[in-house]
Amino acid sequence: MSYDNLFIDKKAIKSGNMVEVWEYERPSFRRPPVKSKFAMPYSDEERERWTKKNKMNSFHRMLRLVTQNFQGVNSYFITLTFKDNVQFVEEANKQFKLFIQRLRRKLKKDIKYIATIEFQDKSGRGAVHYHMLANTGFIKNTDLYEVWGQGYVRINRVKDTMHAASYAGKYMKKGIYDARLAGKKSFFCSQNLSRPLELINGKVDKLLEAIKEVEKVTYTDTTYESEYNGQIAYKKYFLSETLTIEAPKTIVAGSSD
């Protein structure tokens, strides 16, 4: 196995017209060793640190799915509420699943969606409601109300990828840190979403060369320290067009940021 396959000194994730790049001071081994079942248990401090990291990784994975799948064309923001004071997540999720089935029959297509749960704390009810991104195309509010059948609905068209990511980030970050969703999924999505592309090492260099040819590019960058990788340089690019990049034979899966 070549060095390029064993160690990672740079990594990129391309999701739609957003590209993230990490460059590591110290390369990381591609497959970190699995924690032994005989190892000492985590301390409370370690457990809290890993829980916080896992939540943030979950949040960023969700945002990448948004930028990969919802870029403004036929994409809509949808809010679904219950007229009854439904506070049990399991009961609400059952109704949401039935709604998706009815919506697909109504539209006669296998829609893509990402949804998150929020509780109506401002009204004092604490009832569950949903914020959702979906590629429904245009659908009348009255038709959506009828398909949902549980209460108030609202639908608005997505302007562009950044608009979608901003909307999703606002509500989904709330769900990730809501104690009422501890041990439950803070967001869920359809199985037909396309996944972001992950590249490592030399393939990252080729991607960066391709970015130079894009007419309009904006980016943000920062550096931070890692216990294992030393200094990490992180850059996030927003492209005016979506690059077509051939997927490598091997894609890094489940890597942390």
C-alpha cells in the first residue's frame, strides 16, 4: 500500500459548490486504531469533550448534505406544525413518516429531504414541529396543508445554496443541543440524497488546481491546533459553479474534522 493510501496530510470535502480543505502539520494514519474493550473507561471530562465534538461533526455533516443536494432549483423550505399539543417525538415522527409517504404519492416522485425537530417553546406549548428542506418543486400551500393534515404549514422557495445552508444551520443547531432530543436523532433525511465527495493528498492538489479555473470564488480560512495533527490550516471555498470531479476509487469514510 502506498504512502498516499496510508497517511493523510491533506483532505478535502466537496459538497455542491462548497469545498472544504484541511492541511495537517503532522499526517494522520488513515485508519486510527479501534479502542480496545479492555482499555480504561473515559473520564467524565473526556466523555463530555467527545460528545461535544460528535455533535459538531453531526452538524457539519448535515450542512454538507444541504449544500450537496439543495441548490435552489426546485428546493423549498417547509414548516410543519401540529394543531394538537404533540410533545412526544416518537408519535410526531410517526406522523411525519406518513406525511412523506402521502407527499410522494401526491407529487408522484421520490423527493429528497432533510428535516429537523424544534419545540414550540415561545408559545409555551412545547409541541413538536418540523423544519424541512425538500426538492418538491412548486406546490400550493393549500395542497401541502391537505397532505400534512395535522395543522399549520408554510412553504418558501430556496434562493440559493447559501440561503439553504443558513436556514438549515439555524434550526438544526438548536436540535443538536436540545436536551429533549438526547439519545434521539436531531435531524433525519431521505435515503436518496447524494453524498459529498471526500479526497485526500494528491487528489486535493488536483481539486485546488480546478478551483483556480472557476470564474468567481470566495473563501474563508483559519488555523487551529490538534493534539494529533499539530497545526491544521482550514479553508472553505464557495464557488460560482459546481465542479465535476471524478470520484476516486477509494473514498475516506467516517473521518473526523
